[in-house]
Amino acid sequence: MHSPAPDLRLDGFEAADEQTREAFRHTIQIEQTELTPLAEHHTLDGASYHVLHNGAVTWGLPGEPQLVALHLKRDPATKTFRFAHATLPLPAMAQSWLIHRGCPLKEISLAPGTGTTPADETTRALEQQLMSDGDHFALLHSYTDDDPDNAVTIVVLRSLDERSPSPFRVLHEAVDTDSWTHTLREGGFGTYAEVLQWCDDALSGQAPSLPPVQPAARSAQRPVNSLPALAQRPAGRSR
């Protein structure tokens, strides 16, 4: 059974200008039949927020991100629209991207039956942090393996706070396709070289446990475990 295509509610609307039209066609429209809606919220002032899974990515380069966060802005007076989007590796990161563009946190929950469910409270708590804490980190890169026998996503983040004792963070999501659940864990690293070594070991199936995030000094102005999902990434790979 084919998954339903997203209802972007653009009937009767046109792109605000040629640049928007071309960008929308290349980034969203050309693969719209492969986009599966996971969450959406619409406002009375013409904005829409979508979390989408892009099935077309599974046929592309291995490891690429498979989730799309889409923010649409409609102008009812001119019947035109503009949009912004981001390709991200984890649902909570896509939700965070939308939340920090005005979507209420409670309105962008994943629809029942979409994707796997959190396997434990640690996973739920970390996903809540990712959704709500914001742009404290930049996404450096990620890798998604959607092989049913080894379904994992690895995300590397860089703290934007130079005082952080764990300037690099790694998120590791593992999916159990038998129980249709997933676990999400976080680790803290002092150097990028340590991150690369851990990722190499993880992708070869020999990853040690993630090291704990080092606590910040008492004078820090924000909680150390703040894990954002928002900041612009310099480069990236993932599902």
C-alpha cells in the first residue's frame, strides 16, 4: 500500500517569484510523490509546518538524511507562497527546526503509526530536549543506515558555546525492526578526532559505549545537556 502524499494546501496558490518557483520545484515538488507526511500543523494566518519522510533518498547516496522539515508561508491576498526547508537526520531535529520557526511544540507531534516509538524514557527525554532546546549546536554531519538488520543513525554536533567541556556531541539512534521501537543516546567528546574514531568504530559494528557529556561549569548560562537540532550545518550526510 502506497503511503499518502502530503497535502501542502497550495491549490490556487503560486510561488511568490521565479526564484521561489524554481527552488520549490527542485527541492520539494520533483519528489513530492515520494514524501510521506509524519507530522503537520496549519495556522489561520496561512503558515504550514510539515515533517516529511523522503523515500526517494533511499535510492541515492548511502547515508543521506531522509527527513524534510518544510515551512510554508501563504499570502491569501496575492494567492502566493514562500517556503523554507531543511533536510535532517532525526524526526526530533526536524520538529525542532519547525518549532524555532514558530510552530507550537505541542502541535507538531508525529502522527500515530508513523515511524517507530521510543523504547525507553531516556530516548523520550532526549528527543524532548532536541525539540525544545534550539540552536545551541551546529550539525556537522550524519549518517543513516536503513538496512532492516542494522537500522542506525549517527549525528555529529558541534557546540556553539566555546566554553563547553564537551564541544562535540554524538547522537546514536538504533531501530529495532522486530519491536518497531528505537533508542536514542548521546555522547560528549573533547576533540573532533575522537568523534571520527568513534564513528568509524560504530559504522564497522565495533563502537564502544558513548562517553558521558561532561558537566559545564556552574557559571554557564544554560543547561549542559541542552541538545539543539536547529543550527545551520556546514555539511551533512544522513538519512
